[in-house]
Amino acid sequence: MTDASRSYWQVLRLPDVPNLLLSAGLSRLAGRMFSLAIVLYTLNVFQSPVLAGWVSFASMVPGMLVSPLAGALLDRLGVAKAIVIDMVVGTLLLASLVVLHVTGAMGPTLLLLLVALYSLTSPLTFAGIRTLIPRLVPEPARDRANALDTSSYALVDVLGPVLAGLLFGVAGASITLMVIAASYLAAAVSLMPLMRREPGRPAGRAATLMGEAMAGLTYVLRHRVLRGLAISYALFMASFGILLIAVPVFVLQEMGDHGAADSMVGALWALSGLAGSVGALCIGAARVAGREKVLMMMGILATAVAIYPLSAHFGLWGLAAGMVIVGALTGPVDVGLLTLRQRRTDPAWLGRALAVSISLNMGGLPLGAALGGLLVTHSLVLAFAVAAAASLLAAVATWFLVPGEAAADRAA
């Protein structure tokens, strides 16, 4: 594929790419709606910010812990088939949650258990989608493909919070959760053409599932680039974990009314997501390869300032401005991360390595959510300040722990 043909339109015309992006968009929409809906559900039903933080924690951590096994399953089952399994499991668990809520049988312990089960298969989709992209898209076009992937993720951040907030405020928990389940089911159907065309498991692989899982974990931990990204991006994600709890609490304190506050929270995350989509598409049109480290560090540093003091000290308008800036900066940071990780990962290790790498990258999100639940009970300003500090540490880690191009070439 020549430089002239590296347009977004040409990428979208590649075989199977539209199906993958549609499935990715639907599943991410469901996941993004769930991440906000489950916080709103906990705050409304149990009136506990601390429990809301632990529910967010439980919705992510179990999947991260089993990510090496998920990576091995991706290679064994086939990537598309593994993603479909995750989506079907998510549909069934959400339906169960609705039944328990309607019958009045839901309690804090049962909620945590269901959310943890929901998390267990999630690495299959997170890693699977980003394993398929480099397999379907030639290397010269991956900047654009990653920008499309990131912008679709960012657009989900527009639609997901809006739908979750509005549905929750107007129709209630049961309808909201059923809409999320239907989105997962539609995503599974969209990916089935890829599942039918995916080649079978290569012959001659005799290693056990646990052996392959440990090999993937070892590969990532020994890989300088992937190891550095795991630490720096996890710190970056800790900022967002704190915001996941701090933003709804901030808005509720400012507005007072639960229904209006839920809708406003959705709108704020939507603005952030829209800005992120624009930022990703703009950076994707530039040459990212070879400059990922600098782009990431600059974007993360600016994010810290947008979180504190801007979002913390200027009321709802300051929070809205901060969320827009944070979203716009997240697009370039994510495109840089995806491009660098794909360039520096051996294609033979994509399934196993990406499952581990993505889970480590996202490890700060649940930790930040749990920490955010504790911080907001003491001080909202402190919560925003700690979120900004996490981004500052992420920028420092990116500079010192992620090797530059020359060092990475020597290590390869």
C-alpha cells in the first residue's frame, strides 16, 4: 500500500476491516455504557461512593489477572471466536443482573460477584480486536487504522455516557442494562463473518494452555518497550479511574438532583469523547511512527494540568473545559501507544503479548477507581489533585522507562 493510498477510506475498504470496526464499536459502546451505568446503579441503589469504587475495581481487575490465559486462548481458539464468546458471556451476565435487580435479590456482595464474572472474559475482546488490526492492515496503513480504532473508541466515549446517563435518568437501571446486553449481542453477530474465515490453530503447537500463558507474560516482562509502556500508561489510566468516581460526585454536589446530575455526567464524558475522536483523527493524519514517545509524554503532561487545577476549582464550566482538553489529548496518546506497541511486538506473539500488555496498560484504571472512591469521601479537590499527580508520574515514566528508537533497535 503506497503513501497515496494510505487514506482512511482505503483502510475502510480493506477486507474484513468494516466488520471488525463495527463489532469493536458496538462492544466498546456496551462496555463504556456499563462502566458508567454500574457506578450510577451503585450510587443510586446503595448510596455508597466507596462501594461504587470497589464495583468499578471488580469490573476490571479479575480480567486483568487472567489476561495471560486470555492471550493463550486467543491463539488457541482463534481471535474472532474468542471475542464472540466474551460478548455472549457479557450478554448473559447482564441479563442475570437485571433479573436479580427486578426481583429485589441484589445485594452488595452479589453485585460484586456478578461484576467480577463479567470482567473475567473481557481481555478476549480488548486484546482480540487489537490483535486483528495488524493482521488485517498492512504496516504502512497502521497509523491510519490505529487512528480509526482510537477515534471509534473516542466516539464511544461520546455516545456511551450520553446513552447511559440519559437512559438511567429517564428509563431506570433495568432498561439501561438491557440495552447494553443487546449491544453486546449485536457486536457478536457483526464479527461472525471473520470467525468463519479465520484460519485454524497451527499444527504442532504442543504447549499447555498455562505454558503458553506464562510464555506470553514472560515475553512482555522482558520486553523493554512493553514493560515501560505498562508502567507509564497504567499510571496515566489511574487518573481516569479517579475521575470515573470523582466526576459524578462533583456534579451531584453542584446540581443536587440525581436525575439531572446523571444526565450531566453523561454529557461531560460525551464532550471528552468527542474531543478525543477529533484528536485521534488529527494525529493519525500525521506521521506517528518513530515519534510516539515524545507525543505520549507531551500529551500526558498537558492532561495533568487539565485535571488540576482547571477541572477542580472552576465549577461545572471548569470541569467541562478540563474534560474536553483531557479527551483531546487522550487521542494522540492512545494512537502513539498503539503504533509503538504494534511496531515493537513480534507478530508471532501478538495474541499472547497484547492480552498481557493491554491488561497491564489498563491496570491503573481499577486501582484509580478504588482510590477515587476513598478520596472523594474526604475531599473532592484532593481527588482531582491525586489524579493530576498520577499523570505527572506517567509522563516521567514514559520519558525514563520507554526506550528511544536507537535503544529499542539495539534491544530488538
